Amino acid sequence: MGNKYEISSSLQSLLDHIEEQLGTTIHLSRKQEAPRKGILIDQYDFHGSRNVIAFSNQQIGMLKDFVIAQNAIRLLLKGIAAKNDNYRVLSFDGKSATAGMEQIYLDVLKDEKTRHLDFWIKKKLMFYLYMLFHESIIELPWTLLSNVVVAKLCPVMRNAQVYYLMKESMRDMHDLVSFKDYIPRRYFVMHNGMFFARDLMLGEVMSEMKLNPMINIPELKKFKNLNLMEMLTHRWQKNPWYQTKLVGDAMVNILKELKLASICEYPCPDTYNQIYQVGEEITNRWIRLMQIEKYYFWDTPANQALAIRNQDNFEKEARMMIFGEE
């Protein structure tokens, strides 16, 4: 491992194991500008010769170790999939971007809160929501899996992990709150539903009640003790946070159907590829549940990188197809 830092023996053992499994070297880098979740620059997505995990210089001790470990597990899953010639990523092109943006525009027109927005805002919303969901759906299933695996392989990091996840959960669930009157409710609900499912499942797998969004998120606490009849007859059923709970519960059911907890119970070289395949299936099932199948498709990392570089052109192309103008 390159660029030695003061790390725990648990993290050192994990990194040594991953390097052995992938036949590579993991370089650590402390960066002031690194985000809280760290940055993984790997040879599988970026086609370089180095695998680098950067972490913020504001993170120290076991919190720093947890951030590194989470990124290391993501590197492991990518590498194992690549060794089995089945690594792929969710991408898009002009055609899929047009299809997704057109559906988002129709949903903006259907929603009573957004149909009266100025036309220029509606046009901006189309691509903003399209890319927001791409960013979220390519991230969340793997964040969930990496957290479960870290909890199993590095239990000494549990306190730091719970602290980190609680703070991130509050941020994630409230990112769209200030914009909720400017986006169709369906997208607010679906986006928050993914984070709800992640946190609820992690709470169950880790037996950590503090991660339960019904306890941790103030807007969801009011639904904790309502029975089914109250929920169906009360004004809650029109509440976006209650709808978020319903969507999140459906996503959690998908995770349970895929037996995520049992597959990740004893992570080892014999199960790493299976864990990766579960990540793909979570992505597929959640996409179908949200009815956004036509928005994105599986492709190579190189094509995804090209699509991200060309996203401005795809937006212009989609506007031309939908409105006959840029």
C-alpha cells in the first residue's frame, strides 16, 4: 500500500486483503478538498495505473478509517467484477436522455405544484432531475453494500460508522426539502425513498436503531406509532414524507427479497462476485419500481465517462427534440 498514514490494524488488514485479491496497490491521499465520503479513483473506471482513495484532512481517527474502508470495499467489488468480465455501469446517451427528460416534463405538467412554473424553470428541471437520479441510482446501491460489508469485516469501526451515517442521513433526506415545491412530488418521494431504504436496511442489518429513519428523521417520526387504519384514513396519506415511507418500504422489501442480509453475512472471496451481482439487481429492481427504465442503461465505464462529458450536448439535443429549440 502506498502513501502510509496512521491507520488502525483493522483497516490495514482490510487493505492488505483487497490488494491481495485484486493484485494491485491501494494509495491513500489526504486532500483538503476531498468530500466527506472520500474519493475513489480506480483503474476500472478511470483506466489509469493507480488505485487512489482520497480522504478529507478534516477526518481523523476511526472516522477517517471508515471512509477509507468504505471506498476500499467499492474498489474490491469493482475489481472482482472486472476480473470476472462482468463489470458495467449505468450510463445514458442522447436517446435515453431525451426519453427521460420528456417524461420528467410531462410529470412537471401533471403535478399541481409545478404545472404553473415559468417555462424556463420547467426546462431547467428536466435535465436537473434527470442527472440527479443518475447520480443517486449509480451511488446508493453500492453505498449500501459497502457499508454492510464494512460492518461485517471491520466491527471495530462501528461507532464511527454509525456517527457518519446518522449525519449523512440527515443531509441526504433534506437535500431536496427547500426545492420540494419546485419539483414534482413523485420525484421528491422517489429520491428520498432510496435514502430511506438505505438507512432502514442498514439499521436492520447492523442492529442499530439509531440509523432507523423513522427515529432519526424528524419529519418521519410522526408516522412511527400510527397504525394502518390511521394511515389510510388520516391526512398523512397526502403527506410527501408519508409517501416517502411507502416507497422506501417497497424498496426495503426488494432488498429482503434479494436476501441481501444473508448474502453479506459472511463476506469472503467466494461471495464477493455474488455481492456485486446483488448490487446490479438492486439497481434494476429500484429502477423498475420508480418506472424510470427508459432513462438509463448498462454500458462500459468508458462510454459512461464519454456520456458525462457530452451531457450538455445531450441536453441541447433533448430540448430540440421536445420543444424544437435549444
